[in-house]
Amino acid sequence: MNSSKKSKEAFLADESGAKVEGTGSGFLWDKFGHIVTNYHVVAKLATDQSGLQYFKVTVVDAKGNKITTEAKIIGFDPTYDLAVLKFDPQGKELTPALLGTSSNLHVGQNCFAIGNPYGYENTLTTGVVSGLGREIPSPNGQAIRGAIQTDAAINAGNSGGPLIDSYGHVIGVNTSTFTLKGSGMSSGVNFAIPIDTVLRTVPALIVYGTPYCNRY
């Protein structure tokens, strides 16, 4: 009797075979127009040597007005799958995301993923923290340790969006989903980069464009 096993892999959320290309999510880091997202969302332009490393971004200002403008990549870290974009607020008042901590999370607590799955803007999915301290692959083949596992749906276009807790604090950056290879279907096992890792990495990306000055 022959038997076969379907292999399982953790795929970056925008590599599911969906036809919505070049889309992703992010969140406002500060009032100066810095946006945090995943490196794999911007990787093609991040490595473009032509200097045209610009994206069209849509943000909402403090008064609820939608702003669509250009943003430039100013820093990225493939090892942690993080990137920072910068746009000109043009005098608009911005409300940055509320940053939490991932150090005191516990399995079973509620969480919410916000993003643009398949191009549907401002979609919120709900779930719980399913596991902690997971290890997932980064775009450069290294391991991202300490990832948050959740069953809140993360699909193509969700990458780079925030995973938030019940108080609205960002606890992670949505990045990948675990699928049966070749199926294109999510298993409900999804992952986010913990916000404590993001907090250690992003300031150096903003100032230097690279994280390596913070590594020993």
C-alpha cells in the first residue's frame, strides 16, 4: 500500500498565489509619517537600484480624512521581515498606533488582525493568541524567534498590518500563515512578529536605514 504525506510550510502571507499584487498593510509609527510594514511587502522595490523606491500609500489623519500619497523606503531588515516607509504629512495631524508590549501575552487572550486582505481595505479579523515563542522563516532564510501564533485570519494583503489586543495596543506585526503546500488554503495557524522585537529594530531603521548598529 502506498502512502503519501502533504508537506506543510509557513508561507509569508503575500505568497499565497493571490492575484492582488503589490498590496500590503502597515501602521503609523509616529506623527512624522513613518509607516511600519513587512520587508517582504516592499522587497522588490527595496532592492531596486534605480532609486525609484516609492509606494502609493493610503493613511487616515487625526480627523478621519483619507490621504493617498507617495512614501519612500527608508530602512529595512530582512532578518526580522521589517521595513519602514516615510511620507510627507503635509501639515496634517496624524495619530500614531498605540504600541503595547508582547512580554506579558498569554495563550487564550483575544487579539485582532487589521489589514487589507485581497485588497479589501480596513478589514478586521478576530481570534486568540494560540501560541507564543514560535519560530518562523524570514525572507532571507534565517529564523524569526519568539513569533506570536494566532488563529485570527491573515491572508494576502494582511502582511505588515498590526495585531492588536483588546485595548487597541499593537502587540505584533502580521507576517505569515501556515498552509498545506500547494493548497493555497490557510490552516488557521498564523504568525506575527512580536512588538518588542519591532520596538528594538525600527528606531535604527528610521535613523540609519539598517538594524546592524544594534546587533552585537
